[in-house]
Amino acid sequence: MKLPSSRTIQAAVAIEVNPVDATGSATKKRGIVIRSASELNEFNRILANQKLVELASKSDEVNPKQKEAQTATGSNVFEI
């Protein structure tokens, strides 16, 4: 995705990671935006943290069940 310039930041290109449903439509309004390799490494470190995994499991227990869309196997979306 193209990020517009502002008063303090130049225009740039970034990666948006957003889960998709069986039809290939984005499931979230906004995904995770990654602006650099170092930012990707930081997201990987955070998402691999065992405490985050435990927190997500606990939120599954507390929150009401959501109807999950069936994902088609082998239909990874990769757009450039």
C-alpha cells in the first residue's frame, strides 16, 4: 500500500497484512501495516510471545463464540 506524505514524513510503500475469508475479502477493516524489515522483526517477536498466546486463549474463553468463515484450502492471497 502507498502511504501518503505528511509534513514530517515522506511518501512511502508499506505492506498490509490482513486475513481474508473464503471469498478472498478482507476480514478486518485495517490489517497490520509493516513499513520496514525491522518493524516486521518486531511484530514477529511480539506475536511469538507465549504470554500473548495465553492472552488470546483466555479471550477465547471469555468472549462469546463468533461464527467463523470457512477458509478455502490452498487459496492464499498474495497481491503486489
